[in-house]
Amino acid sequence: MQFPVHNTLGEIVDYIEMSDAVFDVPFNRAVVHQAMVRQLANRRLGTADSKTRGEVRGSTKKLYRQKHTGWARRGGRRSPLLKGGGVAFGPHPRDYRQDMPKKMRRLAIRGVLSAKARDEDLIVIDRFELNSPKTKEMVQILNTLGIDSSTLIVTPEPNIKVIKSAGNLPKTKTLPAPLLNVLDMLSYKFLVMTVAAVRRAEQIWGAG
């Protein structure tokens, strides 16, 4: 598919041929949803823990006799019913990680990239020409490109000048092409990619 290439002044300077296998794929809602849920689940630490009645400190002796007191039939002070007692059915360390076939993960990323291209939320730029990290220059570039919402900026490799220039901008994130993922692309309205980043994405996500 043909796609326009902009410069930092917002002008169309060229057209590139982008792979249909990566940027023109049907959007599979179920696969994309599964990939997003998997990514959120894999971020969870699973370290929450509570003590059961067998783990809290305290005597196991029965507080008072069973009958003829007129009070509730209490056991030991470790009971979950008492302050300072154990927790019944509380959380314990566990692994939340989910697995997903490699082909499905690739399909999800292709589907989101294609949706961005179809919805005109994908903007391809020739390169970022920054002499030094400056937030003001990055703001000017985004404004000339007509971007007025949250933005994900993708470069072929980590670019320290781009990272620092966009670091203080709200709702803006930078990412190298090999780390493209479904959650980040869905979390930001616009996707800005350099030509080199597009080629890198085609190389990585177009295979298999």
C-alpha cells in the first residue's frame, strides 16, 4: 500500500510502499483483546499476601468455655472473626502470567498497525532532525503534523534526543520499533513512525 511521508514541517515529501502483510490486515477483535489482557496480566506482580489463622501470632487456647456464658462460642484469638486474627480467603502470592501463541501475538500487532493506517491515525515522517534534545522543537513538529491528541512516537532504535525531547510532553511516549506492543498502540490516539521504523516493523512483524 502507498503511504505519504511527511517532513518535520508537516509537508508531504514522498510516498513509500508499505507491506500489506503488516499494514493492511483485517482487525481481529478477539485476538487483539486477548493480547491486551495477556499483556496487562503479565505486568501484575502477584505479591499480595495475607496471613491465615495458622500464621498470625497468638495463643490457640479457647478463650472461654463453650457453654453457659451467654456469649458467642469463641475459639482461639487467631479466629478470622476477631481483630488481629487471621484473614479468611485472603490473597496469597501467585503467578498471573498468561501464554499466547507467537502467531497470535504477531497477528494482534499487525491488526492494530493496520487499523491505525486505515483510520489515518498513523503518520510516517522521514526523520527527526534534532540537533539537541529540546521539548519546544518536538512540540513544533507535532503541531505541524496536525497532532492534537495523545501520541506514540516510534523510532527504529532508541534515540536519546527524541526520548528527551518528548519526555516532558503529556500523553506522549517514545518507543523503539522492536518493542511495539498492542497495549501502547491502543493507549495512544496517534502513531508517529519514521520511515526506518516502518521498515524495522516490517522486518520484525512481517515474518512468520
